[in-house]
Amino acid sequence: MISALKLNLCECWAIGKPIQASKSTQQGASQEEKRDKLTALWTIFSFLNHSCNHNTSRYSIGNFIFIRAIKPIREGEEITTFYLPPDTKFEERQSLLLNTFGFTCQCENCEGYRQLSISEKELIAEIDDSFRLKFSNFKDHLEVYENLYAIAKQTIMQKGFYLREFSKLQVQLIIAYARSYNTNSFLEVWEEYVKRIRCPEEILEIMTYTKRLVPPFSEHEIVQKKFKELFKLHYGDEDQLLQAFA
Ligand SMILES: [Zn+2]
């Protein structure tokens, strides 16, 4: 009984202050994590199955969880959520889903990845390795990121499924272009990035990186404008949320 309950516990980003934080969140977590995350058991929400290509996002206000469609859902189509952060690497995702929840994911994303050629998987590994170059060396490695991105766009990205590595690469480029006030390139990658954002976590991730790595963030009008649009699209009220992260 207890293990069944644990399996259905859901971690969710909270808007405003959560009424009750989970035990694990209270211990060993930063102040920021305590403020932003809520773990609870929502009975109806527990019926939703996982897909790496899920069609809803979630967030909570107080004790309530809100589920929002993140893309058009056809009549009769299953409503799905994510059991793991969507940017978890393929191999890690499979292992966690199997060991924690007892199933192998066969969503279109996972099936798509399995069908990639060896050279395409090598390209993904190369992109993944490039992240070790760290954000602090952006300028030195911008060319590397740009080249990898250009190749990836021509090949794997055209297949249309979500890959964490591309998402991270896009974030790296967005930060680099925002830092250098390269507005045209910033907008180009931004539009490609937001097209496939799946959940608030991804917005918060890029927001956190951008605020930390693009000083002074407040002077980047175009960056601010784009974040406001994004928040409005996913949450409905951009001002309240921007204040929460001010
Ligand atoms: Zn999957």
C-alpha cells in the first residue's frame, strides 16, 4: 500500500509559496528549491500515464494542481504527463522508468531514438560531451556549438522528436547570443526552442540560466519581452511570475 502511494506521489513546481513541502524537499535542499517545489498526492492526477512526448504540463498553486495542454489534443487521445524531468538522458530515463515504475517507455520519442543510426547517436553523444565545455567559456566554444547545431538541424532534429541534448544546446546558444547582444541569432534559436517546450521546468531552467549568465538581464529588452510572451502562453499571467523570479 505504501509503495503504491509513493509511486503516485508527484513533484510539481509551485507558484507562490507551497503550503506544505515534502520531507525530502525540506532536507538538504536549497532555499530556492524549497520555495519552488511541492510534492503531494493528487488522486485524479495519479491516473495519468507517462510519455516522454507528453501533451500536458503541470504546476500547483497552494494545494491545487493545474494540468494544462501544451499542444492540441485530439478527441479520444490519451492525456499524458511526465514521471521524470523531460530532459533526462535517454539511457538514464529508460533505466529509471524500469527500475522505479516497472515499464519500458515506448512513446514515439523513445521509439524514434531507438531507430536512429549509429552515426546519429554518436552526434548526440558529441553534443552531450560539448556541454562539459561549461558556460563560462562561451565565446571560445561558440563555434563548436554552432557547428554541432547546424549539423543536428539538418539531420536528427528534422525527425521531430524531443531530445534533451538539442534542448540543452539551444539553451547554450540562446545564452551566448543574449550575452553578445546578437539579437537576430538569439531570436532564431529562441523561436526554435520555444516551439518544443514541454513544461514549466524548461522555462524555469532557461530563465535561471539567463538571469545568472546574462548580466545585466534587465537591460536586454528583447530577452525580457520573449520571456514575458512565454510565461503568458504557459501560465496566462506573465507579470506575477516575473515578479516571483525578480
Ligand atoms: Zn518515452
